Amino acid sequence: MKHYFDYLLHDLIPSFFKGLLKFIGETLTVIKMYFWVILVVLAVLYFADIGGMHGTIDGWISTVKGWFR
């Protein structure tokens, strides 16, 4: 049982968090690289109201405004 806990604490959990941090870092890198493309696509979806995106983005905006009140 001690061997299992040593493996868990020294190998499994740190590897999980390293992988999670790498995933988040790579995701942010992709978002940074394609920021303007993502912004233009969201603007087109918003102004054309494709798939109800107008209400969704308005919801996001009101949520962010609520954080700063």
C-alpha cells in the first residue's frame, strides 16, 4: 500500500498537473495566435445572429460586467 501512495504522490499527481498546465498553455498559445480570426468569426456570428449567437455573447458580456461590480 505504501508503494501505491508513493507512486501516487511522486509520479501520478505531478504528471497530471504538468499535463494540465501544458494543455492550458498550449490552448492560450493557440488563442493568442488566432485572436483576430476568433474575434472576426465571433463578430460575424454576432451581427448575423447565426445560431442565436447574439443572445449568447450578450450573456457573456453581462457575466463579465457582473464580475466587476
